[in-house]
Amino acid sequence: MKDVLKAHPNADENERRVTWESNMRMIEDNNAHFLRGARKFTMAMNKYGDLSRQEYRRLMGTQISSGRWKRGKQVSAQKLRMIAKKSKKFSVDYRKMGYVTRVKDQGFCGSCWAFSTTGAIEGQMYRKTGRLVSLSEQNLVDCSRAYGTYGCSGAWMADAYDYVLNNGLQSEASYPYTADVGVLVDHALIPGAASWAWGGGDTQDCYYDSRRSVAQISDYRFIPAGDEQALADAVATVGPITVALDADHPSFMFYSSGIYEEPNCNPNSLSHAVLLVGYGTEGGKDYWLIKNSWGTGWGENGYMKIVRNENNACGIASYALYPIGLLVLWVLVGLSGVTLCSINQPDHIWWINNMAAASI
């Protein structure tokens, strides 16, 4: 508890303590029901234990209403199904296949949208090159506002993709993440975002350098809204997928293990962006496997299993998309790994198209 309070030095300690204790009681109640077989997942206290409801909503980072979702070109569900049938994949876990970087931590900044975006592009880079490169979320937080993003105050992932399409993206090594150092302050209402924000986390200038860009995309495709079969087919044939879901529930905040089911989830009220990295079945129950950006102290070492084929639970198939036409801008040098190269060196630049996406 002391560690949680230290994270918010300007907060009223008594108020924080009351919130933490209330959350602890809720967690213990859920776990008691789990032991009796009445719940399918466990919960555990974590670093968000003393956040107010408003602070938690700010952390989630999307807060987009169904009437304002920005969508783009849509892939054909029928063609996805046709390709997926050939693969015959009854379960997928891209962590075991090398597509997924380590679990990252957005800190107290509503930048989940950036992590969801980079994760899908990282997966496509690995798919086509066999090299896993961690991309820069800070690049997106600092530089993509002209495309409709709001830094630590959230964004639509399509807007983030638009930035990468037009500019490219640096690696995390060349443009490290710093937006997790903010402190709580009030600020004026920003359209499409919460009515207050953590200050200090997204106030730095854009330092993007096109000469250090390591990836660019030519476009992206949306999966038909609400279609879980199409989403599974895309995961099986394309790779990790950018998705949004309704995470505005204490059960999500303190999820620890098991297959997550929240009866109050609304598929039309998306509030958080994550990376979909697989699917499977456990104990006769189908699930999706998602990678969050809240560090390894949340969930199953940073991951969650969420119920699948249950009427688009929490809206996981409501807003799902993936990048296509990947332009990779690095070369391999001996055993040293990845070396950046200039965009003006055509011998070291090649277009790598997502073959499954290109065919549909």
C-alpha cells in the first residue's frame, strides 16, 4: 500500500487508502467466489489499487464512442475464412512463435493506443524478416497529433496507423519511451478524450528523424465489426491484431488469471487498446489471448485470456485492424543484430507485402 501512495505524492493519503481498501475487499470477494466455482478468473491487487474511477478511465486511453469510431478499408470475411481453412489452426500463440516483444508498461499515461499499434507492426516485421524489433511508442505519442491523436489522453488506432503510413516509425532503442513519468494535474476538455490528464508525460516536442526510421506501412485493413470468426481467421493468417475493448470495469483493472468474463461489458463502449496475440481453448472454454501494456505485474505476466465466441465479449471484435505493405528500413550486419540505414540507400530498402492481406 505504501508503494502505491508514493506513486501519487500530491494525492490525499486518506482518500487513497479508502479506495485501496475498498478495492482489496472487492478482490477478496471475487477470489472467494472463484474458489467456490462461481467465477472463472482471479483478481489481484496491483499498482492501480488507489486510482479513482476517473483516473482509471484516463489510464485506459481510448474512450471512443460507437458513433465516432474512425474506420477505413475493410477486409473480406469470406476470403479470410477461405485462407484460414487451409491453415487449420485450432489455437494460436504468437508469443511462442517469436512475433511478440516483451510486455511493456505505458505508466500513468493513456497511451495504450500506441502500444497496440506498434505491437501489430512489430509482428509483421518479424513475419517477413525473422527479426523482432521493438518499435517506439514515444514516437507516436510525441509526433502523431496532427493525425488526430491526443498523446496521453488517448486516440483511435487508425489515426496512429495513418501517421506510420505517412511518416514511418523509429525503433524504441533510438526513440525511448518517457511518457510514464507524468503527474496528476487538471486540464481543459479535449475532444475525444477525458476531461483531465496526467501532465508531464506527453509534453515533449517531436524528435522524429526520418533517417532513423525502421518501418513504414502502405495501408491497413479493418476486420468486419463484431465478427469473431473473421477476427480469428485474421489472427491465424495475418499475425497479431490491433484491437480495442471495453475495459471500464474493476474486474479488468485487477484481473490476475483465468478466462475473463464480465457480464457488464458493452461491445459498443470501447475504452482500452490492446494487442491480440492468439486464441485457444481451456477447460472446454474458448478464449482470446491479449497482450496489455500495463507491465508484467498485471494479469498473467502482462497477458489476459478473455472469453471467445460469446457474443463479441467486451467488444473485442468491434474495432480490430492490422497493417499491410510493410516497408522495412534496416539491414543485418554480422551478428550485431539490426543496424539503421538511411532512407536514401535503396540497396538496403525493400517492400515486404503481407501475402495473406494482399490476396484479400
